[in-house]
Amino acid sequence: MTDDKHVRRSSSDYAVAFRALLPRGLAWPTSIVSVLSKVINGITHIWGYVDGRAADLLEIETDPRKTNELLPEWERAFGLPDHCFPIAPIDPVIRRSNLVARMILLGEQSRAFFIKQGANIGETVEIREFAPYMCGVSRCGDTRLLNIENSDPQHFRWELGPPENRFYWTVKILVLLPSFLGADLSCFLRRWKPAHTDVLFDYSVVGNNQLDFSEPIWDSIYIVLL
């Protein structure tokens, strides 16, 4: 079975088809300079234009990776522009990239997933997950984060405290966006975090002098300075 591939038809193609449907006889001249042929050319020019527009919709606008004219409709269907991007991009290439990323996003609950989301908008983050020490279960050395210095007590995953500790985790911002691109990392992480948890944001590394709360993209309810 051959592939069903769409074929574009020009106005000339339609003109040939129209002439082939004409009756035979002296009243129906086939010369391309006749008045009848000129009328056919005028009519088929419209059909060629309609065919081209339909082909554009089938070949380009139905593909979110290529769409131009229907890009706003595609974005609206998938919730874009996102309120986590108060400054919406105007470059069609970036808009299409964001659209495709939204369409194929599966989501995870791992540290790697949330760290990657920060990297996607240019921010380097480190995640600290809390868990209460449980006698008979927790042992020294088995609940620390990997790849850290043992002498740094701030990076132990567990600590003495109430059971509610397990529902909190901290995102430490190590590198802040040098120029705000309209993305609010805290907005994204609060949206995708496990529903039974709460997340704190630590901007102590970048320092207060790098935080400009006058920028319209900052929403102070999302930011905690530790």
C-alpha cells in the first residue's frame, strides 16, 4: 500500500483539468488565447490559491514544530503564555520551542527533574530534602546527599525533629539568571512539586544585592530568604 501523501495542485493543474471537462465542438475552443481559456484561467487561479492555503494548513500549521499562523491557537490549547513567564517571548522560534516542550513534558518527582527545570531557564540550583531521624531505620552515613563533604553538616538529609519534616525540601539558588528572561523558577517548582510537600527557596548564596524585587516577574509570595 502506497503512502497517502498530499500533493499540491497549482492553478495551471486546475486549468488543464477544467479544459479536459469541456464538451467537444466549435463552440468550445481549446486554444489558450481564446476568451473561454482566459475565463478558465481566471477561475482556476482562485482554485489554485485555495489549494495552496489548504496545503499550508495540512503541511505546516498542523505541526506545532512549524506552525506560524496558528501558533496563538496552539499556545492557547496548551495553556501558553504561561503565568510563570510574565514576560512572554516574542520570537516565534522560542515560542514554538516552548510549545513543543509543554506538549511532551511528562514530569517526575526526582531531584534531577527539578534541577533540570532550573537549568532550562538558566538557573543552577541545589536541592536539600528533609527527613526525620528514625531510630532503628536511620543510620549514620545512609541518608546523606551524595557527592558532598562529610564535614558540612548543612547537607545532611535527616535531622532530629517532628515527623512533619519529611514534607519540606529546600531549593538553594546557586546561580541566578544574569538577565531576567521572564521565567519564575519558584512558580514552576511549586506547580510541579509533590502535592503533599512544601518547598523553600534559599537565595542566600546569590546575596540580597542581586535580587531586584522591582522587576515585574518577581512574585514575593514565592521567595524565602534564608
